[in-house]
Amino acid sequence: MKKLVFTFVMLFAILVSCKKKDPDQNSSSRKIRYEITGNFTGKFDVIYSDNVNGTTRVTNVALPWSKEVTYGSNVLSIGIGAQASTTGLPSQTATVKIYRDETVVKTTSATSGSLGEMVIPTIAYSF
């Protein structure tokens, strides 16, 4: 639970600190796809967030997982992170990607520890 809270705090800090502007910031909406893939056999609690709507938590996610969201122009930054809710096996991997209109704009990976635990680092993207 402490790691989940830490992940949320880090995600919030990243979202608040993001200042990079997108040339398309005046577009009315932006299609985003969050994706987690890999060979991790455990399950995840996934948190994705934006600066307008706040945080969404999805529990007991098995791989592969994806979620499409269309954000309005008032959303300036988004982010995603995950933590194992059930363990997998040691040395398994998982990769998180953020796609914008089918183009990968951010990615990060993690490897499970000796007990099968895993925390995927939070990544953020600013429009």
C-alpha cells in the first residue's frame, strides 16, 4: 500500500511540474492509449491521471492491458504507473507505453524482483 501511495504522490508531482506545451494545444481533443505488455504473470493495480479529472485506479489487471481515453484541450498533462497487486515470478518484465494517435510518446519498463514483486515507474506526458 505504501508503494501505491508513493506512486500516486510521484504521479501527482510530475503532473503538476510538467510545463512543456504541445503545438496542437488548441485542438479540441486528443486520443491517448495506455498500454501495459510483457510476460509478468501477476496482476497490477494501475493508476492513470490527468490534471483536470484527477486519478483513475483499475485493480487486478492482467497483461496485456490497454485503455483508450480522449482528452479535451483543457487537459495539459497525463500520467500512468502500476504496482503488482499479486506477485509473478522473479525476473519477469512489463512495459508501459503511452500512445498519442497511434504514436508512442512515452515508455518505461520494469523487471520483477526475487519475490515476484514489481513496481512500474510512473511516466508522464504533457500536451
